[in-house]
Amino acid sequence: MACAEAIGRPTGANLGFVYVADSLAGDFSGIVAELRTRTGVDTWVGTVGIGVCATGMEYFAEPAVVAMVGTFPPASFRPFGAGAPPEGTSPFGIVHADPRQRDCIDAVGALAAATGGFLVGGLSSSRGTYHTIAGEDATGTISGVLFGEGVAVATGLSQGCSAIGRKRTVTSAQDTMILTIDGMPAVEALARDMAEAGITGEKGAADGLHVAFPIAGSDTGDFVVRNLMGVDPDTGAIAVAEHVSEGDVIQFCRRSAAAAREDLGRMLGGLARRASQPKGALYFTCLARGPNLFAERSEELRVIRDALGDVPLVGFFGNGEISGGRLYTYTGVLAVFL
């Protein structure tokens, strides 16, 4: 296996991360066994993705395995998988969640609350077989690894959408239907914001429009994006992929390559100031990014490499991204070990 040969048998390495393209998921256990034998690293954490990431390179919808090992202080990390959730506090963790389990996001939030830690990661993605490893094969809703105080990490979140219009308040809603916004039919509020942004025509209306929910208390203007599922011209209601309540603050937004490039640069600039000598990195990015958003193959990963240098990096394209215990979409989440 090429990636195992590239890693070799580094002295002292005791934890590995592995991400496997879904076309090879059927041999996931065999791949991990081979990595253990060739590298001498027994403990591995990872999952399956339709695409996987390496330093400056993406492999999307093609057979590939990416792996990285590190040397961590003894007893500074705890893999967790099937069975009871881990006990005790932990300042930071890497989490892989199974999107087929309806409670996966609630489970991530519960783990963040129980450990008091900042969790990052992603929802596995596959066109067929799913598989996850966390020390041993993991079959639960979530799995991953928790780190102790002795592990220094910096993280960043990059959005793929830019806001249009202003923040507005939902004045009536029913489940996932927004009925009125700022006292007017929801469709009217959307039309006003589109007009102000110069978005016209049927194609423009359907091109990348989403609904953002700003995160209360965020000092960086952070928000989570949910799909705009449809509009009802008869009632003026809007359907979104999120439960909505009266009083929720929302903002319409638009997904675009330009917005993604700009925000990726902003995120990397901030990380560069906090992580001057990175030792390794993990990147969790959305299936809608990569070749589905950027013009050139591996552009997203090359931008990260140019900012961080030739730092070992692995990751995958997921069904959703996790940062701070929240589920995001259309984002890239970067964790850098210092």
C-alpha cells in the first residue's frame, strides 16, 4: 500500500488517522490491518468518504486511501466507538458520525456537553458501504478520539455561502415552514432581498439560495446554513431543511465559489497567526465543495497547502461538517495539531 510505504515505521508514533474512499470501503478492515502491520501503529481512527483529502490533493469519487500518524503524549488520547459514551472531561475531540442514524447530531451535542470539549469532524459519506474505526471497528452513532490538555490544537471554520439582504426575524412558522418574516409573507421577504442583491430571473432564484441561522453569541458572525427546499406561491411560505420557530433570526444567503474562496482565505489567515509551526492537520469538507464548487481539481486543498506549507494533512468529503459540536453544511473545518 503506497500510503503505508510513505509513512514507514516512525519511532514513537502511536495514533493514526485513515480515510478511505467508499469504493474501497468493503476492504476497510483489511486496509487498517495492513497499516498496523507496516507502520507499527496499533490505534487508528477514521471513516469512509465519497472523496478523501491529502496535502494539496483531493481524490473525489475514485479509489484512494489517505493516512497520517502522529506521536502524542502517553494517555493524552482516548478513542471511543460502540458502546457507552466516554466518561470524563476532554478539551478537544475528533468525531465521525453516521448520517444514517437520525440521532447522530443530538449524540454529538450530548458528547460535547458531557466532555466540555470542542468537537470537530464530519458525517461519513458513501454510495454503498459505511465503515468507521476508532481503535477497533466502531458501529455506533458516533465515534472518534478525545484528547487531553497536553495536545495543542487550533481549528478554523470556512463557510461556502455569502449573506444577501439583512438579518430578519421569523414572525410565524410551522415545523419546517416559514410562514411570515418581519410580518410579511416569507416569499415577499425573500424577493426583496434577492432584488437588493441583483438576483433576477428564474435561474437566479434557484441558483444556490439557502437560509442561514446566525449563532447567538458568536463574535465572528458565525451561522449554520440549511437548504431552501421550496416556496409556496399561494400561501407565500418557504420550506427549509430545519425546524423553525417564531422569533428565530434568519438571513438568506447564496452558495458560490467566490464566497468559498474568500472565506477560506480569511479562515487560513487567522489560523496562520495562531499556528505558526503546524505538525499535522485534519480537514473535513462538504461534498458540495471540492470539484462541485471550485473550478480546478484540488483547488481547495492547494489553497490550504499554500497557507500551511507541506504539512501532513488528511481528511474526507462528508455529508455534513461538525465544529464546536454543531452540524454545518457547505463548510470546511480544519484542525491543526501544534
